[in-house]
Amino acid sequence: MENKKAFGIISAVMLGIGSMVGAGIFIVIGQAGSIAGNIVWVSFIFGGIAALLSGYSLAKLALAYPSRGGIVEYLVQSYGEGVFSGSAGVLFYFSGLVAIAAVAKSFGVYAATFMQGGDAFWINIYAVGIVIVFTTINLVGASIVAKSENIIVIIKLTILIVFTVAALFNVSPKLLSISNMPPMKDMFFAIGLTFFAYQGFSVITNTVEDMKNPKKTMMYSMTIAIIFVAILYILTSLAVLGNLPLAEVVKAKDYALAQAAEPIFGHFGFKIMAVTALLATASAINATLYATTEIGYTMAKNGDLPKIYDYNIFHSFEGIIVSTVFIIPMIIFFSLTQITIIATLAVLIIQGITHIGHLFRIKQTGANIYMVLLSIFFIFSIVGLTLYYTYQHTPMIGFYLIISFAIAFGVEIALRLITHRTISKQILKLEKEIFRAD
């Protein structure tokens, strides 16, 4: 009897929306708005286009190479089991840690604003604390938190939609007028940050083995989810910048979404949005901590997926503990802006490398080569613009990124020399088909 597939178009779309509409929008809306001003909504349009193109490329790769290894699998299939793909796999693991640190820092910002008034000491205390809490939960094996994800998704979506609709009715046309528009180049500089808010769409590719009619469902669900989220983000950015003067957005850039709720709903609205941000960031940490740390760590260290995926310390715990040790210093020593930009650039570069590798397997995936080329163009254009802007304002970010690449390469070389491991292909059964196609 054929196993019943769990994911149709609607369930896959809801998974994608829930993964995207999380911590990213609470982190990004103020930071991107402080750069692009009242035309940040255009930045969200371009970020959405980049996400659609990237999603197309990843979806095609997922259909050809359905593996829990995800992007690491696509890298190895494209570049072979060599030092380059191995280093990229290690860097992918590092980028996941930076992204978790950015989300945790955002949790700290909202918690400190909610409780103590935004003091830097308390920001770090709350950020480190939430990581330790969920690390402990993952080690002990509590599954109830994972089961609460759907409820949290419904809560944050409902509150965001209610806020956006109400705020749009209270928009001040003057705040969105052309006379208050910053230079157009600033809009382009903010695209990298807005793209970060879409992160999570790739989770749809992880469901390919459980999809009904994946060839149809994968692409439809990816497209619908990203477009829905893009519309929500565009309207939300208009609501925020249409209710807060730019000076206030810049001042409250780390918690601008909550600040924008205050003129409409009063201080109670600020508190509700802050609590929603806490829920969203906490759930994002919980949802990604195990996958990023344990699975990513095991792939980087052993070159293979961990055999056990359960939340159970008796089976597997090394990756979570080591990863947490790496995450905590990032939280303490970097500001939210710095760590968000580093996470954005790392994710963009890894996806760009993945799309370039896709060109080597274009016959096997059946993707439209022009769509893949466009995804490469968009991704690396955003990287270039973000690096240029970063160099003008926080030049050390580029240095930190180079150091990250150097460390990833060094770790890969060391692991090969000491343990003789390679990051291997997980989809071996497709090799004969690939050779036949060649």
C-alpha cells in the first residue's frame, strides 16, 4: 500500500509562510527602513524577486536530489567531493550559527525593551539566556515546544496582519511622499537586509519526499508562499514608514515594528508587538537550533548526515553543545546590525555558490538556464551592493566575512588531514541516472 503523502500545495505553502514570517521581519524592518527610508517597500519587492529566483533554482535541485542534506547536498553534487564543496559545507554550517545568533540578539533587544528599557547588558543577558534555554530543551528531548510551532505561526501572522491593516488606515501621506524620499541608491543598499527577511523559503525543499505530485507541488508552493510573504512585507513596511517619521525609525531601528504599533494602539500595542516579536524569535531559535547545529555540525565534521534525528541527548548532543559555544560570543561581541549583515552576506554567498553549481547540473535538473543565471545575477549584485554599503559605514564587516571564509577553509583542510573525511553525496541512487543523462 502506498504511503500517504503529508504535503499538498496548501500544507507546503503554510510551512513556507510560517518559516519566512518569523524573526526576520522583526529584525529587518527597522534596519532596512533606517537605510532606505520610505521607499524600503521597493527594497522588499527586489528582495522578493531575488527570493523567487533563488527558490526556483533550489526547488529544481531538490527535485533532482531529494536529500535532508539540502544545500550541502546540492553543493557536493555540483562541485564533487572536494575541498571547495567541503569548505562551502562548513561555511554553510557557520552561516547557520550566525543566523541563530542574529535572531537571539533580536530576542534580547525586544526583551530588554519590554522589560528594562533597552540596556546593552540586558540585551546580551536575554539573548544568551534564550539560546541556553533552547539548547537545554533540545538536549533533554522535550518535543512539546516543537509541537507548539503551528500555534505560534497563527498568532504572529494574525497580529502582523491586524497591525498592518489598521496601520494602513492611519498612514500619513506626508511621511510616504516623494519629498521625504532618500536617494534611490539607498533603496538598493537595503535589498540585502530585506532578502534576509525571506529566509526560510528553502524549508519547502526539505519536504520533497513527502509531497503529493512533487513536480507540480514544489514549484507552486514555493511561488505562492514567497509572493504571499512579499505582499505582507511590502504592506507592513508601508505601514511602519507611513506611521513613524524616519528619525524615529532610525532611533528605534532594532524594534521599529513594535514602535510603529504605539501611535495606533497605544503603549498596549507596543507591548503586544514586542511579545509577538519575542514569540517569533524564540520559535525561530527553537525551530532551527537542532537542524542547524546537530545536522550541520555532523555534516561538517563527519561528511554525512547524523543517523538519529530525534531530540534525545543519549543519541546525539555534541553538535548542539559545540555550536552553542560558538553562538554565545557572537551575541556578546557583535551588535544586532553587525551580526544581521554578516548573516545576510553569508547566506547570500552560499546560495550564490549553490546556484553557480546548479549550472553544472542543469541537464539533470531540467531547470531554465536563464532563470538560474538571473538568480546568480541577483544574488551577487545584492552581495556587491551590501558589501559596498557596509564598507562605507562598518568596514570591519568585510574583514569578519573574509575571516569566516578562511576559518571554513582551514577547518575543512584540518578535518581532511586529521580524520580523512570528505563531505559525501547522500543521493547515491541517482548516480546511474546522472551518468545515463550525461
